[in-house]
Amino acid sequence: MLEFLTSMPRAVSTKSIKKKSSGTDLAGDYDILKMPAPETPPQLTRLRIGIHTSTSGGVEKSIERAYRLGCNTLQIFSSSPRMWRASSPEVWQCAEVSRLRELYGIKPLVIHTSYLVNMCSKTPEFLDKSIVAFRGEVQRGIALGAQYLVLHPGSFSGGTREEGLRCAVESISKAVDGIDLEACGFRILIENTAGAEYSLGGSFEQVAELLARLRPLVPVGACIDTCHTHVSGYDVVSEEGLKETLAQLDKTIKLKNVFVWHCNDAKADRSSKLDRHEHIGRGKIGLEPFRRLLNDSRFEKTAFIAETPIDEPGDDLRNVEALKALVQ
């Protein structure tokens, strides 16, 4: 796996874009690594529960942070999510990530693709950059021993939905050309989106169609975000509504193909199309839907990962503990 490090694409551009921070990629002044190490291992549940974790100080630091936060799974960015220039992890860092994950029993490791990548862009230059950047994401993910790479398919603004689907499939195929993902135990997960007008993946049907087209080409699955599901129009709040939403999910994507749940409460109302994450239990979704989801036996082997904001020191720990407290 580490041989990918020698062939990774480097800078396409040093230009970065401004994007609101959810706090999930920044440790800020508060960093759990600066706190005393726990004297006893953190208490875990029967499920795989984690959070998007900072790689500040080196990607290997994210594993130690996740452990101290009481996680047994985690998600990271493999490089800056807002810059085309991608820094590659050193061989020793990849080895340390593997050692610490084995030591702490942390799995799966999930990589989230850069915010910049748009695999169905109508702008040729931007699409070319996205393909190169996505290939780098795959190579870094494999080198780090990750299991999943989460991808927002992108925006097809300026074209049709069908053109967007075709472009996304072609772009992903180009990006992974010559890389045997299956042999590496590596899978691309398509994430459902908040339902913006030109955003590909705003419904379960769109995600399912993209997966169907990709499946002959590359190992794929789905990552379902609770906030995105809510704001795109599905009912996840009421007990009956969640049952119906999961039935729709099973009818389209199939529950067996959901490998990761992004557990995020929502600041915005249902059907608002506004992607604004909130702390677990403090938003429009509330605690009970997360309790129902976490205790659904059909997801016993699924990873549950929060992408909640860090507004105050310790918010990451509090959100992980909030999810764990719901497991029965």
C-alpha cells in the first residue's frame, strides 16, 4: 500500500477557497492531546462510534485523539480540504497510523474527500483538477490503510442531471484507472447531499442510480448523513417517519450498502435544503431519532461518525458521549 506515496499527484494550484468551518478539522486552542492521557481505556459500546478528527500535528495524531475521545472509528481529511495542493503522508506516518489503530482497535478509518472536488463540473479545467485531486485522495487513503473514501458527487450546474451522472461516473473511473481498490480493501462511498438544486445525490434515488453505474467499475457503497436526509425532505424525526425513510433507503440504495452514517443534528428545518450541522440532540432532529437509528439491529456493523461543530472546548467529546449514551 505504501508504494502509492511515491506516485501521488502534487500541487495543481496553491489557491484555496474560503468556506465556512464546521470546526471538525480544527483543534483550535483546545486539543485533547494537551490534556493528561487517560489512566484507563475509555469506555466503548457494542457499536462503532466516532467523530471527524483533527490531523493537526500529523495524520498519526488523529488516531490518538480519536482514542482519547472514546472513539473506536474515525473520519479525517487526508490533506487540507480547501486547497488543491495536497501534502502526502510520510511512510513512517502511515506505519504509525496502522500501529495505533491496531493498538486501540479503531476501525474503520474513513477519509472525507476535499471540499474542492467536483466530479461532475461543467468547467473542463476544474473537472481536470478534481480528477487529479480525487486520485490523490484514493492513493493517500490506501497508503494510510483506510477502508472508505466518502465523496460528495458534486454540482452539475450548467448541465442536466443525466449529464452530471455520466460525468461523475466517467471522472471517478478516470481517477482510479490502474488502481485495484478491491485488492486493497478500499471502497468509495457516495454521500447523500442536502438537496440543493444542482447537487448530485440529493435523493436516495440519485445516490442509488450513481452506485448502480459505478458498481461494475469500482467498489462502492453509501454514506448517509442524517442532517442532509432531514433537510432534503425525508422525515427522520417521528418514529413512523424514520421507519418510512429507512424503508425508502432500503428500496433504493439497500441498507446493506450503507457502510457509514454521518450522525449530525440539523440547525435548519426539514426540506429547507440548508446544510447546517448542529450538536447531537440540540437541533431540529433531536435525540430520539439517533437513539432509534443506533439501536436498529440492521446497522450493527455500520460506522456512526459525527461531523458536529466545535463551538466550545470539549464539544467533540460531548458529541461522541451523547451518541454512545444512546446505545442500549
